[in-house]
Amino acid sequence: MLIRNVKKTVGDAYLQDVVGVDREGNEVRFEDKIADDADAIDDQVNLRMQISRLKEAIFRVLHGRERKVIALRYGLEPSVEEMTQREIADRLNISRSYVSRIEKKALGKLRKELSEN
């Protein structure tokens, strides 16, 4: 009877079982290899909520060139990738230093808005 019971559990694996050793000589266990998607989902939801708040703040606080510069700089417009300050300056026919000042002012407004909420 004991032999039958032992036979049933021979192939069992436990989370604490060692499956190998890493480069530094530390034991690697099954539980180290199994990814916990619950944290990843929480992080994704949190990130999406923050992005949503940021986009709302952009449209609420920024106007005109500030909104345009931030949208182009960080790729927030549809089908437009992130652009450098030089590329934005060429597109808007203004100097790169002016783009830098607009961006700095706009980011300050956004920072203030988001820190208040």
C-alpha cells in the first residue's frame, strides 16, 4: 500500500523545488520562474489611468502652440511619431530655442495641474 502511494507522488513537483542555479550560484526555484500576471495587470491599468489623466490635462490646460508642441514632441497625435525639437521648429517655422521654451512652460503647467489633483 505504501508503495502505491509513493508511486502516485513520484512525479509531483513543488514550487519550492530547485530547478537549477543562476550565474551567481544562487538556487533557482519553480516559484522564481512562474510569472505573476496579477501585478502586471495592475501596473497596466494604473498606467492607462495615468495616461488618460495626462491627456485630459493636456486638453484642459494647454492651448494653441503649447498643445501642438507637446503633441508633436511626445507623439500624441494619431499617426505621428515623437519628434525632436528641431523637427518641430522646422514644421512650425519657429526657432528650436522657442520650441524648447514652449515645451518647458507647457510641462510646468501640466506638472502643476497633475500635482494639484
